Amino acid sequence: MNTITSAIEWFLGHCAYHRKLSPHTLKAYRHDLAIFNNFATSPSADVRVEDVNRDLIQRWLASMNSVKPRTIRRRVATLKSMFSCLERQNKLGSNPLAGFRSEVKVGSSLPRVVGRNTVRSLLRSTHRLTDDTPKSKSKKLRDTALVELLFSTGMRVSETVATNIKQVDMDRLVISVCGKGSREREVPIVCDAFRVKLQSHIDRRREDGAGLDDPLFVNRHGVRISDQSVRAILRRQATRIGARRITPHMLRHTVATLLLEDGVDLRHIQRLLGHSSITTTTIYVHVSERSQRHALARRHPRNKMAI
């Protein structure tokens, strides 16, 4: 393992087979590491692992002056993760990033959420789609069940597209989900409208010959639906109702925020979303506080008392 290129391939293989990281995470790692490799590699030859030093890292950071701070922090973290892994596995003599701290400052950002009225319009729009032909009816059932699932469960888009029919237990009303880091959890089905649409969608899939091991959601070719297709469905629905932008993750943030605002315990939300640490879930407390401030400022009687 002399070159950065070979080190990257070994690291990604290790992450896939030993750490069991998701394809989405592996894709992000590969992208970040390729950016570093392209910067470090000379036109004539790959850079050697032992040639990576603090000076090279600092020059790489300086070359990203137009990149968002959060993206820079993520790229550095990915590179540090690779070198730490190489060191732990005795693939590296000394780690050039040991103790390295970038000076890139990242401001705090709150999750983007969708307003209650917009969510209501989104759900109403999917339920009212036309179904003139058997094919369009199947598509309507799929899209309605998909949007209902994303909002009712807060599941990640990667978890949603990976779900098979057998993972949905309509007797116990739970969905078995394999989340980040191969952590498994059961997401309860607690919304009647979602339960009805999900059952109708599954019935239609079974009528079309789908078995328990087949994907819950498929595209028009009968192949497992992709992340990009789910985002495209939401984009179309957002356009239909005149909304600017709605993404699967925005729906995930929205259901968590609204649950918190309605008094649901933070630990229940943590389990629903599959966060390994409740610290991750506490970001929704800040979103709820922002919503509270907005509501108070808009409706507080003192603001309506001119003197």
C-alpha cells in the first residue's frame, strides 16, 4: 500500500466489509478522498502515503477557499478517519493527522423544516392524484404511501428505499429498519391514514407478483426505487402545491420538530429517528425554541398594545 490511491481503496473496502457502513456513506467517503487525492497527486505519479504531511494538508485546505466551511470540515474528518484506520491496522508508520485540528469555523445551523400547512397540502395533493388507468393507480398508491411513510415515520431516504415488503409487519404495526451503522430498530405505524395507504400499496405489490423479499417501493421498471427518484417525486409534488422545495430529510426534520412541539418526550423521538445518541436529537429543541419565539412575537398581547 504505497500510494494514496491504493490506501483509499483499502480503506473503503475495510469500511464496507468490517465497519458495515452504508453505500451512501461509502459514496461520500470516496468523493471526499478523491478530492484530496486529485489535489495531492502529481501529473506523473500517484503521491505516496509517506509523503503526506502537515504542509500538504495545509495547502489543500488553502485551496478550498471557496468551499463552505462545513464541507471542508467533513472532508478533513474523512481524511483523518482514513489515516487513523491505517494506523490502527498497522498499515502506516506514523499518522500525519494525529492531533491535527483545522481552524475552519462552522456556524451552527438548524434543520430546515416544512410548515404544517405545507405538509397538509402535500398530503392532500398525493391523496387526490388521478388514477384513470391501472398503471397510474399503482403509481398513485406508491407515491401516496411513500410520502405518508416519510412524514409519518421520519425514516431516512436511504432506509426507505432499502425496505423490503417482509420488513413491514401489518399485524404488529411496525416496520423493521436497518439504519446507520447497521443499527436495527422498529418504527411503529401509528397513523391511521398511513396504515391504510401502506396496506393498499402492499396489496397492489402482491397482486403484481411481488414476494416478501422484494422491495417495498419500485420504479416503473419494477426495480427498487432510488434515492434520486424519491427526491424527484417530492420535487414534483412540491411544484404541484406551489411549494419552493421539499426533501425527504426536511420531512424527517419536520416530524421530529412537530412531535417535540406537541410534547413528545425527546427519547421517544430519538428512538423513532434511530439516533445513536440523544445529543443528536437535541437539535430539535433549538428548532422548537425558534418556533416558540416566532409564535410569541406574532401573538403576544404586548405587541398589540400601542401606548
